[in-house]
Amino acid sequence: MQRHGHRAKTIALFLIIICIQTSMLSSSLTSSVPIQISTDIKEVVNNREDIAFFDAKMALAMRIAGFPALSTCIIKDDEIIWSKGYGYYDILERKPATIDTIYVLASITKTIVGTAIMQLYDQGFFDLEDDINMYLPFNVRNPHFPDDSITFRMLLSHTSSLNVNTQLEYYWMNFSGDPPFDFFPEPYLREFLLPDGKYYNQSIWSKNFRPGEHAMYANVGFDLLSYLVEILSNESFLIYCDNHIFIPLQMYNTSFNLSILDIQQVAVPYQRFAGRYYQINEMDFLFGEYTPPDNYWRMRFYPAGGLYSTVSDLARFLIMHMNKGVYDGVRILEEETVSLMHTMQEDNNIGYGLAWMHIDLTPSLQVSGHGGDIHGVDTWMLYEPTENIGVIYLANGNPGYSLLPLRGLLPFRWILYTLFTKQADSSRDIQPGLLLTDHSYLLKQQCMVPIDIL
């Protein structure tokens, strides 16, 4: 208890210092970070919130977090009401970020997988309590609990007894290519999950928890779900997402395949480490023989974290979820299904619904959605359901791998705090109880795992 109390006091003091520093910043700090405002989107600016002061706070937060670029927006109901791009998404070429800059989303991708499989649930293809072996061409069982079924609900809520993925055989960091791949999902998943498989590792399955007992953040579970989308729909996962999610939502700058996007608009991932910024293909000191060969992430495990998109595209997806499955008159999910996805599963120890996470930013502000976390990438897509307010930010850096205290937990929470507070200050509809006032709660850690894509 004393250690936690000391930590809270330390962070509170740190935030006070940041506030003092921010209040003393001159316009020169803001001018050092290029800022873009989308001219075709209505910007909400309250007279009490000075624009330069807000931008100075964001610039300081980016410096602390190690973000060369940050693209962000605030949503109210069914529209973007504020958006900006900060910094350079390509440092060498000095390309300024906008809300149309393309970033890899990391684990926000899981909400796409969840939406795809739940569309098939809406159509009656399966029940959430069905054993996935009813549909797979090979049997998936925890070898320590071979008689226990693994269900769709378990995969969607990380309770299948698959362990947190720390295996280099899973991440395959030195792989680089654009899907589809001949070896994925078959035979790779079979070779990875079954005890006699080529890539099998004993740490893949929990020895301590039966299926359904305990939540462990397992990326490979969403690889399995993407395979089930293919089997049930009789379409490739990539084509399915295009036809049933991206095109209906007008997400035209969104793809798992980097080669079909405008590479000139794609943010380069940069990881600050020991005071220097590295591109991911320069990090052999960390990855060794698994160092990525390219300066963009082109992942084998793309259903768990390999989708590329923009703030403006992703906003359409979040608006659909915020508005009970409908965007611009087009229904993507049934209202009851959206509610089911967004509801935290009973006794879920990592605060997970169905492909949807829950986070307490403060005692008075509980938000849900998803985040993404990998070297050179930090992404968040969250909303507060009572006032129906959403926040998205995509960045090409990651404080969690930069040797910052507390694994960089504070900077991204502070940015989310700043964005939600801006909206609270800018809208007469926001109740005072939603303001972020207790900074010590920004330290609450949910779902942060080693070598992960959150």
C-alpha cells in the first residue's frame, strides 16, 4: 500500500510540474510542431480554451511520449466536431500529419475482426456458445484440459485459455509481406496451436486456467476468428472485410494490404529508445535476427494488428458502433449485437467485452473501444456512451518501449485526458462529473503485455 501511495504522489507531482511547464510555454513551442486543421470539418472551440495553450499541451505530451506525429479527432453522436494533425509522419521528408495520414492500427484491428464475426452471428451462422471445433478443419483444444470446449465467446473475450503471446514463433518480426499468404491461416495456425506442430511452443496454452476461467490477452485467438470468418462466409477474410465493412462505411483508405495504399501518405513508425529515434528496421540491437527488413510493419499476424487506416476512415467505424450499428443510414450490425459486444463479460479480469475493451480513465469517466500497441505505433479509439462522445488518436511512436518510467503508461493517458477534457470544456451538454480531476487514476493499467500489439 505504501508503494502505491508513493507512486500516486509521484505522478500527481509530475502532472503538476507538467501543468506549470505548459502554462509557461511560448508560441515557439507550438510553432515547432506543424499543425493541420481539416477545413471541411466543423471545429468546436470554446472561448475559455485558448487554442495555442491546447496545442502547446499536445506538443509537450507528444515530446514526452516520443510521438513524431499524432492525428486525432473528437466525435459527438454521428459527426466529427474537432480534428487536427500534429508533427511529421515522415521525419526525413518533413511531411506534416493530417487526419488522412495512414497509420497501422495495431490491435484496434481486433474490433474489425470482432465486427466481421458478429455480422455472421447476426445472420445465424453460429451461436456464441458453440464449440469452434464444429467449424474448423482441425481440433483446437488446450492439451492440459482436452475435454473442455473452446467457444466463440471465449475467443472474443480472451478467455479461451490461450496464453498471452510472447513467442517469437508467433510474432515473426523479421517477416514482411502483404496478405493474402499461401501459408496463413492454414497450415500456420494448425502448426502453431497443435502440440505436434512445427511452430508449437508449450507456453501457448495455460496450464493453470481452464477455458472460460480467466482472461489472458492472446493475439492468436483473433487469427482463429479471422479464419472462422472465412469458413463461415466462404470468402477470404480480406475480401469479406472490404465487401461488408470498409466499402459500406466508405473507408477507402483502409486495408490490410499496404501495397494498394498510397505509400506517400503512410506514417513511418519511429521508436524512441535511449533518447534517439529509430525506424523499426534499424532496431537490430533489440530484435536481433528478428529485425523487420522494412521500415513499415507488414505483419504475418495481420488479423490481430495489421490493418492500415486513417483517423477520418476509422471515425466512420467508431460512429457506427456509437450509433448502435448504423452509419449514414447503412446498418452494419444489429443494435442488440452492438450492445452485446460493448458489454463487459462477467468476471473478465482485463475488462473485455467481445472484441471491445473497457478502461476507467477516472472514477467519473469510463470509456470503451480499443487500443493498439507495438514498437513505433500507439493508437486509441474510445467513446463514452452516456454523452456519446468518441476520441481517436493515431501516433507513429510508442512510449511503452522507450525506457520511460511505468512503461510509458502516463503519456498516452494524459493525451486521452486532454482530448476528453477538451470536449468536456467545449460542450454545454457535458456534465461536470465527467471532467478528469483525479490524476492518480491515470496510472491504472489494463491489458499491457510484453511484446504485444495491445
